[in-house]
Amino acid sequence: MSFFSEIEQRRAQYEDLAAKTVEQALKKGAHQVKIKIGAGKGINVSAREGEIENLEFNQMLGMAVRVYRDHHSASVSTNDFSPESIERAIDSALSLSQYTSPDDFAGLCDEADLYQGGVEIKNCYALEEDPDAVVKRAIEFEQLGIAKIPAFKDQGLVKSDGSLYSIEYDLEILATSHGFCRSKAESTLSKYIGFVGARDGVMQTSSSGQTMTNPDQEWSDERLVDEAIERTLGKLGARKVKTGKYNVIFRRAGSGFIASCLSGLTGNLIYHNSSYLKDKLGEQIYPNFISIKEDPWRADGLCSSAFDSDGVATRPLTLVENGVLKEYLLDTYSARKLKMRCNGHNDSLYNTWVTADSAHTCTLEEMMRQAGSGIVIDGLMGQGVNVVNGNYSRGLSGFYFENGERVHAVDEVTVAGNMLDMTRNIALLGSDVDERRFLQVGSILIPEITISGD
């Protein structure tokens, strides 16, 4: 029987188990209890040279028992759901809590913040679970890519770098001593293909892929193969540019850049004085034509949820309005530390959109024409993001352009600046939004950014 067909049965079974475990922990002396159960199944297949390379089966089942007593808390996990094992987990958590430091801010969320229902998000669909069929899809995906290589040999395409195809189901149950007991299920389908190219003895790799919850949104294999080939060929002949100030356009790297900037909104960083955005609520951190909105209720969204890991109800938020910072990303604990109200962010960012008014939105081609010359960034490498002071320094790949036209590929150079300065100086946003990403933003033009090269 497929995992998908069992989801409703498992949901009822584990919700009942979680609620009973809460009652059992309370009887044993806990003042507050939170039980999380996770169950899942996945198949991952990689293919190389037209044949299967790896086949992995993943199954997950576990329970986390967290207890609070006299402002002390502890958590114990088990993947054995027998009554004896669950009782041992409760006893262990209660025993460990005696040795933890008291924390007046710890504990379950306020009951007023709990999700009360009313928002139902469809994020779980039937996927292909037959291993033979999944293997067949991975192999056919790569074989399609291999069949296209001869047509691009003279442009430098060398070989396939393999394909990946995977399916996964996740079922999560959360129960607390508030009487809260809810669950959510999600399906995920992922596919990827890469290629190797070479020019003048220098090899480059690039790829294309997609991750989605709803298989009806799947791009064709051919579309992804063509994109991967185009990206690979676009990296050939790359060379450095001279160190200096350049107009920079974050193209495919735009969502990653904005995600790094938004990481500074996380509540625990704010109360630890570890974010460059501390004390910036109500201040202009983007140009006045930019807004950033988050929607956790989007059906089929990669990051959708009606409630977070505390059981707090999520809601659509405007993080930045007309360039002004409006919200931090607060879970229950950080909200208490900051004397603010939590907004359902015991998890990471939800589905996010960065938009500009029509006067500051254009195509990539128009953006390049307006910029004149500069560098388009498609890939970022390295860990040079300092969220404490906002300093940003990462290796890049992309291409250099002059008079609005591409000149040559670029790599082995570094883009550097301060994230607050960079976001405040955004000049234009592109209309080329990639619908596959949870953080959706088009190309981003920022003038006069330091590039370290020759």
C-alpha cells in the first residue's frame, strides 16, 4: 500500500497517540507538554551515463517529548512507539529537566496565539511511489540530456553530469497541553540534471532543476535539459575582471541574496544583539518603491503552513512596506524576550514575494541597457555573509556586459559590500521572476558595488 493512501489513517493514529502522550506526561508531573511526531517516506534516484547510479529508500518515524516544569524544560526523542518506550522518554525528559537552568521565557505559546482552524492548505498530492517507475524517470531524464549533447559539441558541451529524481512525503503532528492537536502533510517531487562543458582546457558545470509539492506544476524534462545546457554553455570562456566598482545585477542569485538579507530579521538574532537589522523597525532599509510580503497560506507553496512548530497561527505579513521595515520574524520565545507578539515564525521564512512599482520594474534586457555596463551574477559561492554587521563577501559566477550587451562569462571574482547599504541602493527590479522558488524576486540592479578580481 502506498504511503499517500495511508496518510489519513496515519494522521488519525498519530494524533491520538500524541494527545495520549500529553496526558500521560501531565499525570507524571509535567506542567506543560509539547509532543511532535514526524513520519515520512522517500525515494531518491541518481542516474549517470544513462544508467542508475544510486537508489535510496528513506523512511522516518520519530517522536520528540518536551516537558516544562517550574520554568525548567527538557526534550527527549524516540523512534520506538511502544508504550514502554514512550513512558521511558517521558520519565527521562522529566528527570533531565531537573538539571536544566530555569528560564522564565520558556514554555508553550499563549493560548490566544494558537491556530484555531479555518485555514486549510492543500500541499499533499499522490506521487509515483513505485521504485521501478522512479528509476525509469531518472534514467530517461538523463538520457534525454545525453541525446542532446552532439548538437552542442562544437559549442563546448562535453557530457552529462548526472540526473536526480526523488519523491518524498512528510507528515507532522503537534500536540500540546493546551489541548491543541493538529497535523499537516506535504508531498515533494524534485528533479535535477547537470552538464559539463569545456573551452580552452577549462571545464565548467551547471545544472537545472525543480522542486514542487504538486506534480501538476512539473516542468517537462526537455525544458529543464535545455535550461541546463544553456547555463553550462553560458559559463564557458569565463575570466576575471579588474577590481573596481561595477553596476551589479543579481539575476538567478537574486533570491539567495535577498534571503541572506532577510535572515537578519530572525527573532533570536535580534534579542541576542546579533543582527545588523536590530532597532531598524520603522526605518527605511529598502528604496520606497519596494515591498516584501510573505504568504504562508499559499496552496502548493514550497513553504506553506497554517501554524508553526509552536502551534502559533501563521498569517500573511508585510515584512517591508514602501521600503520601511515592518516586522521581525518572531517565535514564541524571542517575542517574549523582546516584549513583542509572536507572528508564527518558529520555522523559517514562508513563501515570499519582493515587488516594486511599475516605474522601477523592467525586463533584464532593459535593466542592462539602463545600467550600460556591469556584471550579471547567476551564482554565489562561499559563506561570506556576516549577519551581525551586515558585511557581505561571496564568490560569484555570471557575465560581464557593456552597452547593455553580454561580453564574456565571469568567475573567480568576489562581490563585496554591506547588506544594508546594498538593499537601500537597489535601483530596479526585473520582471523575470522564477516561479520555482519560494522567495520570488526578479533580477536586482544595484549600482556601484565592489568587485574584487585582478
